Amino acid sequence: MQSALYIKTKVLAGNKIEIQVPEAQIGDRVDVFVILPEKTEPKKRSVIDILEEVHAKHPPKSAEEIDRQLREERDSWDS
């Protein structure tokens, strides 16, 4: 029966890996499979998409609302 050994290791300097196979003898031939981790690319969003998301969460204020907030802020300075 053919055996298999699962080993996790880190890539070393020079893009090399080192593994130890205790079950093998010097001179034995082995097959090695290297499975690289999936690298997910960051989701790219357009500026328009980002602005639409921001406006959906915080609808833009009217000029009157902004004027009222500024007036309230200025009035608080006098207190």
C-alpha cells in the first residue's frame, strides 16, 4: 500500500522549502506536490460605487439643514 504524508512548511530564503520524511530511507524516490495558497485579489470598486454606498448610508443634507447646523454650531460658541 502506498503511503502519504501531509506536511506544512514555510518557504525559506531563496524560495526554497525543506521537509523531513522520517519514513523514507536515504536514496528513496518520492513525489512532492506543492499546493500554493489561494491569493484573493482585493475587490476593486469604482469611485461611483463607493459614493453611492456612502449616500445610501448617509443621505446628503439639504442646504437648509447644513445652514441650520452651522447656525447652531456658531451659536454654541457664544455660550
